[in-house]
Amino acid sequence: MLDDGNVFVPFDASLAPGRGQVVPPVCWAFLSVTSVFPGGWLRDVGLRLTPVAEVIVTKGPETGRRILVQALLRTILTFNPLNPTECHVECANVGTRFARSAGGDGRLGGERRVG
């Protein structure tokens, strides 16, 4: 943990010191919840891909809402201080959203039973 409360996570999969990304304390607290990420953040969401960015979004009828966004290997985290406290940090289901944007219904296709 850094002096300002942020957590530094290196890119290196072995977590050796090196280049990496800073994770805000609110996001790190979310990533550390074992009931959400039982395999641990490294296995369940992966290393950070981008620094935290502030973006302005439209959410429903509201425009100009400022949120923080950070991309990780298997998800995108958002921090929205206007959400209810238990939902300040959200984890985007990017696979489902991609499938829907590609014309699907968000469910897995082509499943088959093995064995």
C-alpha cells in the first residue's frame, strides 16, 4: 500500500517489483472481498491493464456523471460515488455485454456435454 492509500500492483504475473498500475483504495477493498472473488483477485479478474481514468457518462436520464474506470484482464471496474454505498464499485460483465452487442442474448451458445 502506498502512503496515499492506493495499492500498487505490478504487471509481472509473479508480482515481482516492476512496472504496474495503481489501484484506488475503494477498488482494492472491492477486489479483496473473498465472497466476490473466491479465487483471489489475481485469478478471478487478472492484472490491471490501464491506469484509473475519470470519465463522464450518461446513466438513465442523468448526464454528466463523473465515474472512475479501470480495465483489468477479465473485467472493468467502475467507481460511482452517486450509487448506493454497497454499489459504489461495480464489476462490468463484459462478456455478456459483448455477446448482446453482437446480436446474441448474452447466454453461452454452442454448449455441449462432455462425458
